[in-house]
Amino acid sequence: MHPTLVWNFLEGATKMRSIPFILAAFVASGPAAAQSWEEYSYPDYAFSVAFPANPQVETTTYQVAEGRSVPAHVYSVRQGNVVFKMTVAELEGTNLEESAVIDHAIKTLSQGATVRVNIPARIYRVYGRQLTLEGADGSRSMVQLFDYKQRFYQIEAKALAGENDSNPQSDVVRFHQSLTFTDGGSNRSEEAIRAISEVCRRLANPAFGAGLDDPACTSR
């Protein structure tokens, strides 16, 4: 599939097993852009991610619930018409359920935008949600959300409207594919992981299932 079809592909993702997994093939379509990318590791926050330039780091706050903000760090780069952003917010002491944190994040992201895709996401043994959004201003975003070990992680690549870029989709994919949790842990019990594998047992590899409502599993 050509990269110019990625956004249409995302809207039809219910027939695919996992956007991050499937779209890996598109990274190779942008070799010139890929040469400038570099992996940045943040062991204190248990993740690494690639950016096309040295990211700006901002210490700020992030609203995890109505009227409740927590300390956060934001790592960001703008290249051409795409903004790459990684947010890490501290959840320790909030006593918030994962579903509440994720739902509030989706609500915030959808202000002034339409959610086109909302499906399970998985990075190895860390599970969350993945969205694509279309802004009222014509912007397009791909976002993944994870509640993991007392932190909230939000990775977002936004293609801004009204500006030209020859091939932003391959960069969006590369950014999302690069995120790794580096401590080898999981935010699901072994029982929960087995339940997901059971729902996705008809996949060639049931371990590819990203959640109980993974459309690749439930549509079969």
C-alpha cells in the first residue's frame, strides 16, 4: 500500500490486526527522511522513542481528570508540517483507574476534532488505545495512549492543515513504531493476556491481539 493511502487505510483499520504492527512496512518508503532520525532513551521514565531532531523538553502539567492536573514532561519536535510529541504524566497518588485516565485523554483530544479510529494498541506486553483524529481545522493526528506503572504515556503525531509536505505519513508511522517501553514489564496480568489471546485465537499468532475489542479478532 502506498503511503499516500495510509490515512484511508487507518479509517479501514477494522480489517487489520494492529495499526502499529501493520504499518511498519511503510517506514521503508521514506528513506531520505529516515536518515536524520535518532533514538532517544529516557531510562528514568522507562521508554525510548525516535525523533527527527533533538527534542525540546518541557516540564509542565497534564490534566488527568476534570480539575486534576499532575506533573508531566513533554518531548516535541516539529519537522515540516508534522508535530511529533511525547507526553509522560505522573499518576502516582491519583488512585485513578486506567479506563478513567484513558477516557479523559480521549475526551480532551476529541475537543475540536472527530475520532475516526479508536482501537486497542499494544507495544509488546504494554496495552492501551490507539486513535486517529481529524481536526476541524483539517489537521490529522495519530495517537497512542498507555497507562503503565503509575505513569500516563501519550505519543502523538499531528499533520497540520494548510501546509505542504511530500510524505508525512511515513514519518508519522516511523515515530509511532519507534516507541518502546524499556523495562520489559506489562500492564496486564497473565490471566488478562491469556484472555486476549483466546479472543484472538484465530489470528496466525494470537499474541498479536491488542485487546478484547481488537477488531482484527472480533470481526472474524
